[in-house]
Amino acid sequence: MSTQPQKPENQDTVTMAEAIEITGFSRQTIYDRINSGELVPLPKPRGYKKNPLVKFLRADVEKLLNS
């Protein structure tokens, strides 16, 4: 029996609003962290060309609290 690693969509994810709430950062600060490479948003599912919902792994957002 082999266990395959979970794909990001199966892991605990958070939205931009939730990331702001968790970190206490402003939306602009979250975008600054994305632009600097400190926080990487999850890829959008295929077929969602204009999906405005940005998601992150919860663990990645929580790492910002320790940086």
C-alpha cells in the first residue's frame, strides 16, 4: 500500500480574506509578500480564467507570522 502525497487542492487552504484575518496584514501587504516571493498563491483550477478568488496553503500563510 503506497501513500501518494496530497495535492494542494486537498490540503487546508485559505482565501485572501482569511489570510488577512490570520496575519493581521493589509491586502496590500499580502500582495507585497506575493510579489517578493514570500507567499505563493495556489494555481487556479483550469477553466477559471477570471476566478477572482486567490487561495493559499494555510501553512504558508502561518509562516508569514514567524518571518
